[in-house]
Amino acid sequence: MIARRLPFPALCAGGCAKKGEIVVDEGVGITAIRSKCPAVGVPDYTGDITTFRVPGDKTAANIDVVAAMTNVRVQCNEDEGAKVYATVSFDVLAKRTDTTAARQVSLPYFVTVLQGGSTVASKRVGTVMINFAAGQDRAQAKGAGSAYIDRAAATLPDDIRERITRKRKAGDTDAAVDPLADPQVRTAVARATFEMLVGFQLTNEQLSYNATR
């Protein structure tokens, strides 16, 4: 199980900023908006990376380069075609300890699409290049990734959508019941929900360092 800090706008009750796949504006019941675009986030402990000059020595005096992801953004086209196309972009802020000469540092990162919170639909690994000028201890670079999501897989079945958005009259036995309390509805929503995760491609040792420092 991957722990994540994610904005999760796939389904929201009450008012939403814009209209998506499901909209109910009248009557007593639920107002819901659902987008086929993935939520985006950075898995815990993968948003930064630390490298050391001498392997095995994780003291502060031995740190070589420290880098962190920031400004993670997603753009998505969900309006046409059999596939939903999403791109994620981010900045990498890096700092080094030895500023003697100009240096280029290569940092690997991943872009993973999860379906239903646990199933890996796709994964790509890329590299962001950090260029330090001579005498400078800080540098910045940009990274990006993309993925296609099957539109049909990201679309709720008609019967599930109807159960979520069906108008309910005051006094109905299920008027105050959250449709997502139904395991069948909850499972269908989860299955049609996709997340786009980006982070540094860490070794087990690097991941352990981030989790325990």
C-alpha cells in the first residue's frame, strides 16, 4: 500500500468549481461532479532525494546533493477520443555542498498511473538534469511526464451513475443515505478512479533514508 498526499477531486458532494461528467442541479438528493482526468500527487517520501559522496556514510558532513520536487501540476484533455491524455510538470530545486566546478547531476524520476488506488496501469521513468554553474551551490530544473488513460475504464457504468445522481424526495427512506455507503457503488467509483503519481525513482536505501530521518 502506498501512502499518498493527494488532492482527490474525482467525486465531490455539494458545490464544485466546474461541471464534469455527473451534475444534478435540482431536487433533493446529491450533487456530484466527476472528472475522467486523474488526480495528481507525490507519494510519501519520494518528493526529495539525497545523495552522498561516500557510499554507506549518511552523516550530514557526507551529503553531496539534495533535491526536492515542487510546483507539481497536471494538464488533461478529457473531451475527445478513446483515451484521456494527461501531462504532469514539476520543478526540481537542488543544492550541492561542493561548489568548486561546474557540474551536471542526473536525477531519475517516475510517473505512475494507479487505478482504484492500488493497480498500476502504467509507469514510466525519466531523468531530469541539474546544471550547477561553477561557484554556485543551487540550481533548478523542470521535469515532465505524460500518460494515456482508457476513457471507458474511467467512466462510471450507467446504473452506478444513476444510483448516485437519482433525485430523492424529502421523506424517502434513502433521502439522507450517502450512495457511496453502498459497497457496490463505492467499488465501482474506485475502479473508475485514476491517480497520476510522480516522484524521484529512489533506491531502497534512499527511500529508507527519507522515511527514517
